[in-house]
Amino acid sequence: MSLSLENPIQIIESGKPGKTVAIFAGIHGNEQVGVRALQMITKDLKIKSGKVYLVLANPEAIKQNIREINKNLNRLFLVNNSGNTFEDALAKDLMKILDKSDALLDIHASNSKITKPFVIFNKYASDIAKKLNFEIISTGWNKFHHGSTDEYMETIGKPGLCTECGSVFETEKDIPLAIQSIYQFLKYFDLIDSEVKYNDKPQKYLSILNMAIKETSDFRFTKTFNDFDILDEGEVFATDGEKRYVAGSNECIIFPRENKPIGGEVFVLCKIQETI
């Protein structure tokens, strides 16, 4: 049965021993790059060993091209999830697939207009992250983004990666990167025979330091920032009422979003490192 919004889970089995992996797309319904990539490869994908779950994770949100129906699905992958919304039910079903999988690739896109593709990886997936064709790979998100797919995989001792394949405003441009990542991921686990070239370029390693929450209606950046802009040490780059955010050494900013409501995430602060 082919992958579609009516049939959002496709299982490809080789009939031979091997790893079982899951590839998710559309956790956020407006992030269509992974959805398009999976739909493009599904008919021709052949594996030599193991099993692959291809999953359109939030089909109703994908259909409406919106981020979520009731809740952010990527904060609901929690062992003790007792919620009763549409997305809570989805998360509980999807966790059953993750429990059966040895590794996860979760394909996303950024809601920023000006951004760069990057990878989020848990502590079991650093080697895989280095093999993907992304200039930037990052870790430490799980200190702040609880309930994500990669955090859930970490809690059960398995590799989990989220790829941010560019901007939601440039889906067509970033589909090839998403497809390439899928094949690199499958090759890493020896599930396909195809010749696949891994990344051979230097990567920038980022460790997440802080996720800032808007506390007052007076939150302001001191100037316009884009994803991965490097901050000058000692620079006051944002204020929130009387609170001042001051940059340390070798730091950069991701997801600067001044217009979030009080209680919303207004930026993520990262440390640029030589190694992870």
C-alpha cells in the first residue's frame, strides 16, 4: 500500500535480518519538505535487509498545511502522556512504532524565512549526524524541548535525529537535501545497496545553552537577527522588560521571533564548539 494521507504509514520489509528504522515527516503539518521527499521515494525504495517504517506523522495537519491541530505534536512523545487531544493520540500510536525501531530520522523545516539547514541529534546519534550533508549539527535541545521525537528515542537508548531542511517557504528547493538524508540514513544502517556518498566537508557544531521564554509584552531584540547570526561577546542583543540578554563568547542565535505571545519561545542561544 503506497504512502498517502489516507494511508500515512508504509512498512517496507526485506524479509531478511537487519535493523528496523523509522522515518517521520510532517510532525508539523506545514513542514512539507519531508512529506514530499517520502512520497517521491516510496514507490521505488527497495531495502536489502531489515524493515523501514515510512510515516506521515500528522496527516490532518499536513492536509490543512498548518503546524498543528490542537497541540505541538513534537512535545507529546512522553512515556506518561495522559492527554486526550488529537495529537496526544497520534503521539501514543507513533511511540509504539519508535519502540519497535532501532533508530529514527525525523524530517522538519524551519518557520524562519532566512535560515540554514541543520541537524538536531541525541546523544546516540552523533556519528550519524556527521555523515549527513549539513553544515551545522547541534545537540542539547532536549534540555528545553521535552517531548520531542529525538528525546523519546534517547530515553529508550536509541539514536534519534531531526533534520531541519531549510525554510517552510522554500520547500521545493530543499526536497533534494531531504531525499539525500533519507538515503544516507538508510545506508548507515546497511538497509540499502545503493551507492551513497556521505558528508566529507567540515561541520559547525552547536551546543544549546538556553531557550528564552517571553516574560513581558516589552520583549525586544536590539536589532534584526536571522538564524545562526553570530553574536559579539558582551553584546546586549535582547531585552525583556528590565531583563537584559548579554552574549558570551562564541555564541549564536536561532529562531529569533520577537512577536511570540507571553510564554512563547523567542530565541534559542547556542555555543559554537570545535567538537561535540
